[in-house]
Amino acid sequence: MTLKAVKQSSMAAASKAERERDMAQAMRDYEDEQCARLANMARLRALRLEKERAESKATSAPRSVKKKKAGMASGGSAPLEHRT
């Protein structure tokens, strides 16, 4: 092999090694982003379920309803008789 061929071979090997490092780094970045995305989705899902559970409990709780007396109108006074 000549000196020129050795240099080209070593440059090609260095270039290949650099591409492999870049590829590995890109894969780690992708996996980190995917992990962060899934963690955020899980956090938001937990918040949504907690909110739905609270709303469900609020709607199913017994409400105190005041009953009106039979002879009373909504204003709280006795009804007026109709005169003709």
C-alpha cells in the first residue's frame, strides 16, 4: 500500500467512526425525547383522571334540597286570590 492509500483508508475509517457516533447520539436523543413524552402523557393522564374522579364525586354526592311549603308561592308570601 502506498502512503496515499493508507491516508485515504484511515480517513474513511475515521469518517465511518464519526458517523457511527453521530448515529448512536441521535438514537440516545430520540429515546430520551420519547421517554420524556411518555412521562408527560402519563402525568397529564393522571391529572385528567383525578379531575374526572373529583367531578364524578361532586355530581354523585347527595344534595340538600329545600322543600317549599304547600301554600306558599315562590316569593315567600301567601298566594293572592283571584278577584273577578
